[in-house]
Amino acid sequence: MMSRSAAVTFICCYLFACVRAQEGADLDSLIDQVFTRPNQGQPSTSAPVTSAPSINLDPTIVSNNGEVGGQGGDDCACVAYYLCNNGTINKNGEGVIDIRINEGPCGNQYIEVCCKKGDTLEEPVTPPPPTVPTGCGYRNTKGTGFRITGANDGEAQFGEFPWMVAILKEEEIEGNPVKLNVYQCGGALINPQAVVTAAHCVAGKGKTFKVRAGEWDTQHEKEIYPYQDRELQSIEIHPNYYAGALFNDIAVLILRTPLDAAPHIANICLPPQGDVIETGRGYATGWGKDQFGKKGKYQVILKKIDLPVVSRAACQEKLRTTRLGRFFELHDSFICAGGEPGKDTCKGDGGSPLVVPVSPNGERYIQAGIVAWGIGCGENGTPGVYVNVAKFRNWIDEKMRGHGLDTSTYRY
């Protein structure tokens, strides 16, 4: 996706969305070593964070009145919906897209519409920016720039979770001068120049990472607002990170240059130091696998899953019924969420945020956790294990100030 040529774009998108991420492979090995996983390779019987997708990537746009746009023929051309101004498909750059529709002449791109040639535009018609209160943690529940329907597999709206970022690792292929972007992990934006993620995503793996903000569909670049890539200036890993059992599994990534302000890119809020979050429901997001084992596939469109936060006592009790054994003790650097049938994060979701609402209307959120590890994905009602972000707020503040960055960007 870093090149506009079709061949390189295909390769990059394939690597981003389909190839087993290094994070997943490394975490598999780690859990095997620490916890001795039996029956390896057996897929989960339930659908985790992004239930098994039946999404078809060939739908077309629907207009605001629900009619499929365009009938094909020589009098129209397939363009992104915000480049068509024929009075029925697009009036202000805002569209309604059914990602399940598989009809119409515009084949491979559901963001495209068949537009009369005389109505195509060189410059996009953009909708007015959404009215968002000042501050961190505001979720765009209806999306940004367009709204999707037909999202039956947990697909997030475009820009719904504006703090969600992808962490990519640049890799070279012999004989190819273009570096490829391989998906590594998820992360959360806390400042235009800083991201929090899991330490296991970046520790000991070099510094050839970049952060991509504003991503949604990893196979296309035709969303109304583009993603933004930034190289890293520094990787700050918690000094007490223990890779052997993933204790204190947190890192702060400092970007070389700040991200530009955009409607679909914004910061998440962080909880105060020592805040105890053991009740309520939240959302985890990511592009991770749809099920455990070799049959699981990485997701193309960003997915979301609502999960209950689980108390430490209840989580530890449940984990002791797994291969961890009856003497397992949950480290205080972790919290838990999940345990409902068919709902969990999975491989490739490492480093991604778990957020919980802090406003009665569910519009504003704080980051309670970071995806760390689990026993399978959505199996036997076992909760997933997340980094307890509130335990590390002071450390995050310290690292931010050390780089001259404003800590008020994630204060609510």
C-alpha cells in the first residue's frame, strides 16, 4: 500500500491483511514455552473478535435514499462516490455504503459508484467535518465521511475509533528496491506524536517500524480521508517488561513528526494512575484473526467487538481451569475482559486498545487495556488478558515529558 502501482499495492495489502504477522508467531511461541499448550493447531469452535467474515469486497455504493447507484453502460464511469455529483448519489461528499451488496457495474470496489461522465469531478466533494467536542476519547458512532450498513461481522464504521493505529514493520525482499509494509500489531494514539502498544510487539525487533493512523480497509486506498504514515523517533519499553510471562507489557512509540489533524484521526483518553476498572463493558478493535489456529484469517476491514470487563478474582479463577493450572496467579499488570461465547480478541490483535465509556451516553472513552495474551480465542468462556493501562499512567507521563510532549492530550 506504500506504492501506487497495482502490483506493489497488491503485495503490500496481501502482506498487511493475510500473512501471519510476526507478532502472532512470536506470541504463539512464547505462550507455548511458558504455558505448554496442548492440542496445538486446533481451531476455536467459536468466532472471536471478528467473527468469521463472509464479507464480499465487490459491492457498490448506495445513495442516501437506499438505491443502488448506476446501471453501467457507456454513459458512466466507475469513480469513488465523493467524485460523483449527479444529484442522486452524492450531494455533499457523504454516502451510505452497504458493504454486502454485490451488484452493479463497479465490480471490485464498494466505495465506487457508476457516475455519469459529465458529473465526475476532479476534486472530491467533501462533507462538512463532524461536530466533535474538544478533547480526547470521542467515538464517531456513525462514522466519518460515509456510513456503512450491512456490517454483520463486527465491521467498525470508518473513523469510528479514531485513535486506532496499525503498527507496520518495513521489510525488504531481495531484488526489490521497494520496502514492504508488514502488519505487526495494533496501537492507540494518545498524542499526535505518541502511541501506546504492547511491548511484545516491538521489543527486540529493531526500529524499522512505522505507525499508520486513519486506516480502515487495508486493501483499498479510496476512503474519503487518507491514512497517514509516520516513522518512529523512539521506542520506550517499560523497564520491568518481562518477556517470559509478558508482565508489564507496555511500550510508548514516539513519532518522528506529528500526525496532521484530520476528522478520522484523534487521541484516546487514559485513566488516572491506579484507577480500578473491573466492571462495565467496552470495545476492543483490530485487524486480527477471526479464529484460533491455522484456519484463522487476518481481517481486511477494521473490526470491533463489545466485551464485558471481568474482575481480577473471577478472571483468575477461570484461568485456573485452563492449562495454566490451579496455582496460576494473575499478575497485577493485567486486567481481563471477555468470557462470552464467540467474543474475544485473537492473534494479530496484540497491542490494540480495549476502551470503556466514561460518559453516560457512551460517546467518550478511556483506554482501560492493551491486548496482551489469551488461552485460545473465545474458547470455553475464558476471558482475554489485557495490560492494565491505569497501572502505568505515571510512567507514560514521564516518557512523554522526557520527549517534550503534552500529557494533557489524553487527560479527561
